[in-house]
Amino acid sequence: MIPSPTAKNYCFTQSTFQPRIGVYSGRGASHSWLWFAEILDRMGLDDVVFLNERDIVGGGLDMADVLLMSGGDTFAIAEGLGEEGSDRLRNFIKGGGLYIGTCAGAYLPLRSSMPYLNRFNFIDVKISNISRRLSEDERSLFEKSSCSSYGCDFIYHVVREEVVLEMVHGFPGDEEEMIAPLYGGPSMLPSEDIEPIATYNGFTKRTRFLVKEELAVKTLIGKIAVCKKIIGDGELYILGPHFEHPHYPSCNLYLRKIIFKHLERGSFGVKKFFYEEGQSVSGDSLKGYLKDLKRGLSNARIQASGMNDVNREWLIGNKLYQTEKISVFLNVIWDKLKRLETLPDLKMDEERLWECIERSKSLPSVIQAIRHKMKEGEDTTSLATGLFENLKLLSACFLNLYFKSKRVEKERPMSRLIQAVF
């Protein structure tokens, strides 16, 4: 059996080419898009922007080469993007764009007759982990989080954590088998409309079975886990497992191969993302702003740490959020903020930075209110919904600043060289 990977720090060799990468962080996105932020950072890919549904409808994909869509609530994503967002996405792909969807992002372009999802029928393939008829006995096999309504059907999940994949049509030099984490992504049946890339091939000691192993085998083994489809000049890669999870370097490397293989189909790195440039702040003024941001984050982290041992979750839309996910958002910002503080001559957009500070200041009191209501046995769903929305907006705003600062820092030596020459 393939040994399980362990969490570790690693980095990839940086490339001269910089594809322009959009990461969806809008309506329906949960927290796993933060994993994309982490691995792109490690890969040295800095031309990254975090887009919500309004950005995409407003033309945010026009300057992008790649769109990364991770996990969350597929229905909410589809509803948020709407018909115009669907048209924008289809035109982006047909025009040469690369779409990589994992988990909810994998379900989105698959064939469906459901309202909202039926606008995104880009791929004609059937899902194996779907059933129109589940008996009461069958439903009782599933935990609350492993079976969800899908119109008249039910999407059901048979395992969580690790699965073994067999690479049936990968890149030259790929491993024959890979381990990847599965958290609700689809398993697909063969179709003439897709090119299979990997199939589910087995389990590991870390696999968490949600049903009897025989049903898990029937649902997954031999079914398609990763596939590809070409539309016009562009490509869609659909991945049931989360290849973007930072603890699985082999999977991360495969995503990098997909992106740079697509590089050969067009001209990446010619243009830059368009940003509305506001007044920048630097020097002691910037240090003061960053100190205010750290204070808000620190207070929020203290409040959130008191909830990490509380086994509580909220159903927001069709997605379950656990208390531990609060710290996931906060720690990503905290860690990358420390990285920013090491950059010399740092300048940042004052308006966006101020937005981050204001959002961070509001977090501690909301988390404290949730803790108080939980102790009193009161419903906290409304407060949690607002909290996670704020965390998502704060993270996207900050990460846009972060990646922009990295790009500027990387470009600065070349700018200095040109000044020296002329």
C-alpha cells in the first residue's frame, strides 16, 4: 500500500511564466479555496486574484487564464453566478481558458436538470453516488453529513479522508497510483463526453467509512475520479478529490502540471490582472495599519481558540460548517501577514487594507456572542452565517493584497536593474 503523506512545508521551483489565475471565493464557496491560496503561494505563482460571483458576472474572467473552483455548496455557487455567470464561464473556456473544479467545483459543470445547475450543463456524464430511491434503511446507513437532497434525488457520500487513485491517462512520468483526500466530491460513470484521467482504486488506513465497506466499494471502485473535457480552445478538469489540499504534495504537483500543460495551448503571462489602484500607504503609516490588523486578528484567534474543542456545526445552505473552520480562516491570514511584514519597502492599497482592519475588528464580539448563546443552548445559525461570510470576505480581500504585494516585490529587482542600466 502507498504510504500516507504527512503535512510538511515544501516549495516548487518557480517558473518564468506567470499564468493569470482566478480563485473563486464567492457565494457558495466554503473554506477549501484557501488551500488553493496556500499551494499557489508555495508554487511561486503570484498573478492570482480572488473572485466572487459579482466579479465574474462583471467580466473578471476576461483577463484570466485559469479559474480554480473548490468545495462548498454547488447550488449556491450556481445560483450566485446565474445565467450571465454561466455564459461568462462558458465563453471563458471556449476562448482558451482552463477550468479546474474540485468537489463542489466538480459537480457544477456536470449535467443536471435542477434549477440553477441546469445552466451549467457543460459535461454530459452521470454521477454514480446519486440515487432517486433510498430506502429508510439505506438512509439510516448515512450520517447526517453524508447524504443530501439533490432535487428528487440524493447525493450520498460513502467515505471521507483518503482514497487511492489509479492514473489511467495522466502525464508522462506520473505515478501509477496516488493518494488524495475525498470530502464529498463525485464519482463518475464512463462517458464518451469525457477523457478519464484517474479512477478510484482503493482505500488506506486513514479512510473513514461512512457506510459498510461493500457499499463504498460498489459506489467508488473503478469509477472515474478525475476527467477532462475540451470545449473550443479551452479545457475543463473535473476532480472529485481535493487535489489542492496542502498536505498532499503529489496532488498539488499534478495541478501544477495541468496548469503548465495548458500553458502550451496559449500565451500566458502576456497581460496582468486589472486592479483598481487606490491610494497606497507605506512606511510608518503602513506599520500602524498592519498593527491594527494584527490586533483584530489576535483577539479573534483568542476567542476562536475557545471553540475548537466544541463539537458544534451549522448547516448553512447545503454545506456544514464546523467551529474549527473559524480558526482555519484566521490562521491563513495570520501566517501570511507575518510574511508580508518581512518584505522591504512594502506598499499596500489603503482602502482595501482599511476594509480588512474593519472586518477584523468586528470578529471577536461575534465569536464571543456565538460562544455565549451556545452555552445557553440557543440557536446560533444566523450569527454563524454572518461570521463565515465576513471571514470569507476578509480572507479574499487580504489575500488579494498579499499576492499583489508578492508580485510587486518580485518585479522590483528587475525595475532596479533597468534603472541602473539607463
